[in-house]
Amino acid sequence: MLRLVSLGLLVIVWYIGSFFAGEQMLPAPMTVLNAILTEARSGELFFQLGVTLVRVLVAFTLAMTIGSAIGLLMGRVALVNQLGDSWLVVLLNLPALVIIVLAYLWGGLTEVAAILAVAINKLPTAIVTVREGARALDPALDEMAKVFAMPRLRTLRHIVIPQLAPYLAAAGRSGLSLVWKIVLIVELLGRPNGVGFEIGIAFQLFDVTRILAYALAFVVVILAIETLVVQPIERRASRWRLRTA
Amino acid sequence: MNDARRAGGSELLDVRIVRKAYAAATGQPLEVLRDIAFTLARGELGVLVGPSGCGKTTMLRIIAGIDVDYDGKVVAPERGRLAMVFQEPRLLPWRTVEDNVRLVAPSVSESALVTLFDVLELTQHRLHYPGELSLGLARRVAVARAFAVGPELLLLDEPFVSLDDALASKLRDELSVLVESRAVTTLLVTHDLDEAVRLADRLFLLSARPAQVLAEVPIRVPRGRRTATELSVAKAEVVGHLRGPLDPAIKA
């Protein structure tokens, strides 16, 4: 309920802002909605959203899988951590733009270069978060698994990953929003389609309506993923926690 | 490697620890165990009694193979053939009682599980999560888990500490039933002399740190048939071995 009120307030502020700034600088909510509907009717919107979404999902999956594995290893094995730590610092502080431009220069304006650039941008934050989780693993449960000779894979699945779950969720949450922002830049700079490409065109035409239309449509997509995919997974993963009745 | 993990002869467990020391925070080595030597035959229930902090848990960890940094030699069943009940239950909070047991003992039969849960009065808690259990119940799950793997050697690290007397005594009886019915070789660690004389076939009396075996006291009357007098005789015998600085931490 409070969320709806807050959302309504945002729309009202938007209306007022649009009134003072003028349609050209900040089009009114209805104008943007109409633009969304027009784009949707032509099918253009869904195509561009779909293309961007696929890039987001592939890059996100890649970064999360590799990042979690490296993070777990660095959190568990001191030697790996010492070897990898300075690389990690470099990667963390390399601006997204530099990685993207280098990826395109070295790999050409290709899909692979684009997705790798996004994944590499997300990778270090995933590593850092999961590494913290791996450091917080309970040694008592490790010993238990060892005494009872639990096979490695079963230990990973039933003892390690459940303990990492909050860290994986945090990395996933921040990752999804980071990845989609970077995908847009990658598309703007070197892809012939996607939301980023559309926004690039709109920028050249000074078409604020179009920019807002695509941006909002994609925010809705991310929100849908959050409520329909991320939250149910979290609920299932934490069902063992005591609920305050 | 200083531990050859093979069982041979009639002795299932042969412990010879020359020395075990930790590096303390000050940098000085802290000696925990010195010249420990004892054996347990198949099916025997041995109890290590000693004051709190004397290194009993360290000894169990060495026997369990978790700690390999010591001088000496331990012959014990290899991993997978031994089970341990830790001082804390160490259950997985995100798995139900039943899953906690099945995870370490995937091949346990349904009927074995039913019996086990029945003896330990866990039947109605099978689908509960550890967070929903009291400490006493969680301890029972840990005991059930240890028995479910059908171990040759069972290690128990003060499994009934911090439970009230009535409950501890009940769990002791349940444990005794389980050990009896399976003829599993058991090594139990405790600082409670009452508990020791009630359960032990053989009792090893440990000194304060660095722990040494002060005396070995066999108790020949079968566990189930020990009367109050026999228990106090056994206790008196143990206390008789405690010459020199009697450690007040041992409840006599």
C-alpha cells in the first residue's frame, strides 16, 4: 500500500517537473506511456528488450558462475587468495568503459566481445562478495562432513552452498542491476540492436520520450524478474529459518 | 604421515600419542597431551574422564582424523567407518531432522531409521528443522546421525553436557540401549564421573593438562545390571586413583 502511494507520488512529481521543464526536456508520463504502447504495437519494443535481456542473462550467468567459483576458492585457500588478490584489485578499479573499449578493440565489434566485456565488469564484485561468504563458512560443519566422510560434491551442495546463499543472493541482486546498466553501454558503443542501441539513436535525435520509454520498459522487465524469479528462490532457500509468528 | 589408519588384531582402536602441542598466541608451545596410550577391543565402551580443558576433545579429534598434527600413532577404523557426536549438535539448520541423518548415511534403510527415531523419541520430529528443536532434541538427532552410518567406532564428546539431570540420564539410557543392541565400539569423553561409571566397560582417568592416563579401571558388571552400590564402589575405586593434587573439576 505504502509502495503504491510512493509510486503515485513519483508520477505526480514527474508531472510537475514536466510542466515546468516543457515536453521537449521532460515529457509527461502519458506521453511516455503512449510511446511505449506505439513501440509495443510495432513489435519493435519486444525485439529490442528481448535482445538486451538475452545479453543480460548470458553475461550475468557467466559472471556469477565463474565469480562464485573463484570467490569460493579465494576464501578457502590462502595461497589462491594471495595470488589472486592483486589481480582482483586491478579488475575492481578498471573503469567499465576501459574494459568495454578494450574488448571491442581486441575482439572486434562482436557479440562475444560485448558479452565478455559485461561479464568481466561484473566478475570482481561477485568474487569479492562470495569470498566474504567463503571466509564466514562454519569450520564446525566442515569437520562434521570430514568425520562422516561426505563426498565433496554432496558437501558443496548441502553444506557449503546453503551457507553461501545470502552472499550469492547479494551478489546476484547487485549483479543484475549492474549488468543491465553496462549492457546498455556496450550496446550503445558497438551493437546494432538492443535497448542501448535504441537509446543511442534517440540521443542523436534528442528524443527524450523514446529514451524514457525504453528505459522504463526495461525497468519493468527487471522488476518482473525480481518478483517472479529472485524472490521465490530466496523464499525457498530460507524456508528453514524460524518465522516470527 | 604419522597415523596409519588400519584396524588390525582384536584391538579396534590403538592410541599412542607421544605429544600434542598447540602454538599459543604468545608463541610458546602449549602442551596438551603427553604419553597417552590405550586400546579398545571390539564392542567395548571406553570412557575418558578428566577435568574440563584437559585435552579430551583434542584427543577425540586426533582419533577422528580431523587433527593430524601430533607425534605418535593412532590405529582406528578409516573415515566412513567411524562416527562422532560432537559437543554441539552440528546439524545443518537448512535440512530437516530426517535429511540431516540421511545426508551422512545415504544407504540407511527406512526400517533402521524408524527404529533409531523410535528409540531416541524423534519420530514426531522427523520433518522439523533443527531451529525448531530444543538442545536436548538436537543432541538426540546428532546421536541418531552417528548411529545411522552403522559405524565400527563411535566417538562421543560430552554429548549430554548442559542438559538437565533427568534428561541426561534418560539419554544415557537410550545410548546404552543403542550401544548394547549394535555392539559398536564406543569411546565417550566426559568430566562427569557418575556418567562414566554408569556407561563404561573400561574407564580411563586423565590428569589435568598436559593430559596423561593416570589409571585404567575396568568395570566388569554389565551396564544394565549395575546397582547403586556397585556404582559407588566403582566410583570409590576411581577416586582412590586420584592421589596427589585432586582435581576439583572432577565431580566425585
